[in-house]
Amino acid sequence: MRRRCIVHIDIDAFFASVEKLLDPSLEGKAIIVGGLPHERGVASTASYEARKYGVHSGMPLQKAYQLCPNGIFLRGNHRVYASFSRNFHRILSRYTPDMEMASLDEAYLDLSRCRALYPSFSQTVTQIKQTVEEKLKLSVSVGVGPNKILAKLATNRAKPGGMVEVKPGCEESFLKELPIEALPGIGSKARAELDMLNIRKIKDLWGLPREALRTLFGLRGEEIRLQSHGIDDRPLESSGEQKSISRETTFLKDIWERRLLLAHLAYLCDRLSLALRKERCFSHIIEVKVRWSDFKTEVRRRLLVNPVQEMDDIYRIARELFLELFQGARLSLRLVGVKASDLVRSRTLSLFEPHSLHKERLGSAVFEVREKYGFGALLTAREKMLEDVYSFTKERGFILKTASLTK
DNA sequence: TCTGGGGTCCTAGGACCC
DNA sequence: TCTGGGGTCCTAGGACCC
């Protein structure tokens, strides 16, 4: 098979860079996006200035604040980032239809089919990089290789702002000294296990027999073995249908009052219902998640014969699942969440649900008003109750992190 | 240090059926 | 009265990614 030409392109410190663009006074400063220093949470992005202090994404905000007390902490605005991401996608798609958006700020391009169009790959790649940077006003890093794994690892080496190509014959020398956790799929747990076996670099994996990898990583073992040699024939995948939608909240302080937790659960169900409606989806599985104050996480899910979309239906099930978990609770909760999965596009109306048509019409009307005027523009009776609970919440000093219902 | 929110995928055990 | 083998479905948990 002919060597493919895969390009991986990644926006540098994406959220932080967008914030600098929106507010030029932030230029040159240590920016940490993810939340305010006293909040519970982690950094989703740190600017390169902040990284000098040791701050990195995934780090708890309180720790980031200790390391970088003069940093500028921002909650961030996902809608703005999503709009930048759409532009990113638009620009790249002009070069080839063979593209995979791996996340908001990261994409793969396969130029193999466009050989006739682009006689010089390195020139084309340089041009793509320049165009993206000019149009988005954001710096990007680019990696080029014969497959996804090598292109991605090349990008990591190119950061920030550079371009690295893994040339034919250089694959193993490029890989051998990289730490094993550079391979996607090897996270903190796997790294710790491999560390005990004295396996720290990718070249250390080369000596392991297949069976050992199979034992360590299960089905992923063979893929990891091949990738450690730079072999990867995974095709690019255009983003398929979403498999699940979820909404969850970590409270600023742990909560033990049932009434408060149920009220917040209802709020999450409402937001989930809105999201399902937006995607024109119905859900066959509803799942409730709780995280206790000791950080132990539990879930309960229910498979439904008739898929749901309406808030009332979701909440009825979520409430039961929640109470199953919360019955006899000895600890308070730091998180509740609700998730819809096994999504379907439409559903057949059941003869046993005479009111469902009416309910759906009401739901559509609520949805339209909220799309136009915002979530808080229209409150149902239950949400009016919720609103009271929110003020009750404030009186009790439990400020929920999620924005209140009214604007 | 004290651990987000949104996802995907895999594993393992129990129930159930043949 | 002791106890198969295999397949599938469901549930819960967890690793991992950005």
C-alpha cells in the first residue's frame, strides 16, 4: 500500500488563546481557563505563560492558584469556542473532504487522495497552517506522517506553533525515546502499571510479548503494540451520530438535603430534555450519576421500552433512580448528573400514551420560546418551584455553581 | 493538590435461555 | 441432589480523551 499523507493540526492552548483574542489586554499573561481559583474544578487550558509555572490542563484550580497566584482565572465561554471551532472546520474542509474533527481544536486531514492537486505536500501543509493562522488569528501546531498516530505525535513535538514531519524510515527513531504515556490510550493507571515493570519509554514496549500486552490492555493490546512501532491503519472518521448526551453539576459545597438535590436533578433533566430536542433525539436509556463526598461515584440506569425526550418523562425516571442511590445515604453529595443514551431519531407513538401528542406540542412551544429568549424566559410550574428552591439554596449558603434559572 | 464536564469504549458478572 | 456450556442481554464500574 502506498504511504498515506496524514496531517494533524491542533490549535495551541485553544481556550486561553481565544480569550486573549477577545481581550487583547490579556496578551502575554498567564491565563487559566476552567474556573475561579476558589471553585471546585480543574484547568481546561493554561496559556504557555501559565505553563511556565507548572500549570497544565487537568490540574485542580486550587493547585493552579498556588503555583500561579498572579494568573488570570477565567470560567470560559463554550459557545464562543464552539464558534471558533466551526470556522476552523470550515477552513480545513476547503483542502480535502477527507477530514476528521478529533475535538473542538484538533483535526486530521488525509491528503493522499489529493496528490494530483498538491504536488508538494510540505508546501501545501505550510500553506494550510498559514491560512488557518491568518483567518483564525490563532497559532496552530502541525504534524505530518503516514498515519494518525505518527501525525499526532509529530504535532506534540511541534508545539507550540511549529511543524514536524515524520519522514519515511524515521518512524522508529522518532518513537523510541518518547514516554509511553505519549501513546493515546495509556493514561495514569496504565502508566503506573507499566512503571512497575520498568517500562517507561515506547522502545521498552517493543520487547514485550503479545500475550503480555493482551493481559495488560485487553483488546487494545494489539493496537498499542502496533502503534508503538508506528503502525496504524485506522481510517479517518467523519463525525458520526452522537451516542449520548449528559448534564451534570459539581456543587461548590457538598449537599445532603434531599429536596435541594431533587430540585437540582429536575433542573438537569430540563436541560437534558432541551438538548435532546435540539438534536431531535429520543433516549432509550436514562442514567443518574452521583458522586459522594468521599469522591466515590455510583450510577443507576434504566432501559426504556418507549424512548423519552420530555422533561417530565426524564425526571420521573431520574427521580426514581436517584432515590435508589440516595436511600439511606450516610454521606453528602458533591455531584449529581443525568445522562441519555441509546439515542434514536424518532419514535412510534404508543397507543397507551393518549396524552403524549399534547405533551410533545407543549414541549415544542417551550423549546421555541427558550431558543429565542433564553432558558429563563419561560418557567413551568415545576421550575417556578425550582426557583423557590434556588432562593432557599442561597439563604442556606449553598450557592450552586450552575447559573440560576432566571437571567 | 483534592480532584470539571462532556464524551467514547471496554470489562465483568448475573440473569436468562437453549 | 448436583450442576454443562454457550450465547445474549442488562447493569455497574472504570479507563481514557479533550
